Amino acid sequence: MRTNKFFAAALALSVAAVACTSKTEGTEAEALEEGIQAEKPVNPAELLPGKALIDSASYYMGLNFGMQVKNYDMGNVNWSLMLKGMKDAANSKGDFRDSAFIYQFKYNPGEQFSTFNQTLDKFMRMRRDYKLAVNAQKEEKFLAENAKKEGVQVTESGLQYIIEEAGSELKPGPKDTVYVLYKGTLPDGKVFDETKEGAEPVRMMLNRVVKGWTEGLQLIGEGGKIKLFIPSKLGYGERGTNGIEPNTPLTFDVQLTSVKPFVEKPAADPKKKK
């Protein structure tokens, strides 16, 4: 993890480009008048933003940084010390590209680190380990309780499922393409992904989805419906993905509308000339 890059990105501001327009038509008198006006000396103080704009921009800078804290799931932080660090960085001396630049910042009572990267790396690593452990406990409880529910079956891999409609005899294989309607929910019932009502079925290749889908969709035939309870090890595991935390089990309601069997391409004949 390169936390120095994170903080550089967190403090970066979006600068709006000012578009300049010019008149393409006008009288010679107007052009002359504009030329005279352009020659007037400019007072730099008049170009500075006023208090209202400074206050608004300051607030949005804070929002920008706060979003980074939220997105990286940094938990509770000491906001007064964070503000101090921001001020110290703004008032720092020297060139930030100099390898010695960072050593002017020190705040490590009780901790001994040569650079702030080590401190931030340790903090983020411990935050991640905590999140993994908490979610693992929640997942274990969820799956244990869910396995006891009526109709739930469990495979050797740990996949849990309920077949709501068996479908036809045409079942997909691990390399087949399927067309499905589905809804995915988190343990708290929040929907994180779904095909909208009235939408066309989604095309998926079973060797390019999470393991829980690859295994689960082979349990029903074309036209069937299944409810999948996918452990994180058969889903997104410890890495998680957008909107899904690490070590999170997922529930999917899936309708298999059609199956397109995989067709192996014939091997090229080495004797055949191109």
C-alpha cells in the first residue's frame, strides 16, 4: 500500500478551466475601445476570491478529504490532529519531491517509525484485519443459522441453496452460457445488484462468474429458479468488491431463462495451409 499516494490524491483539488470567449464581430470603434481598456493596469488584489468563495472552497476541500476517509473505511480518527497535519503540510518548507521532505513532520508518541508511511500502513493493515475478523464472525453465524432453515440444502463446497423450480432436463455445464434474471442481496437484506423489472435476461458465461454461481446454476435446468446462499469463499472472498465488504456471504434469487451449450472449436489442422 502506498499511503503517500493516497494522501496526495486525497488533498488534490479539481481545478476548473476558465473558458475565454472573444468577439468575432463589432465596429472599429468598439475594437479600439476594448484595446484601450485592455491596457489599463490590473490590480492583483481584485483577482483574489472573496470570503464567501473562500469559505465554500474550504468546505468542499474538507468534503473531498472526508470522502477519502469514508471510502477507505478508516473508522474513527482524531480530527483535531488530522487538521493539524493538514495545516503543517500546507505550511511546510522545501520541495515535497525531496526524499528528506517528509522528515520535518513528526507525531508519534509511544510509537517509533522512521516515516509516516509505516504508521499509516500499520493503521490501515490493522483496520483491514479488524474488518476481516468481524465480518468472518458475522458470516459464520449467518450461514450456520441459514443452513437450519426449511428447504435449504448444502453442498460439499459449502454452497447453500433452495431449488424453487427444477426447470427442464437441459442443465448448463461449467463452460456454458446462460441467460438469467436475478436479484442479489446482502445479509441485511440490502439489494446490491439486480435485473430491473421488465428487462431482458442477462447473458453470463459460467466459467467467468463467482464459483457459487458456477456451481449453483448447474443444479437447475432451463426455466428453473434457484435461491443461492453463497459463502464469501465462493464469492468475492477477502478482497470484496464495489459495495460488498470482505468476508460477506451473498444471497441470489436466480431464474435461468435459457441455456446456450458450449461448443468446442475444432483444433486447427497443422497440415492445412493458411
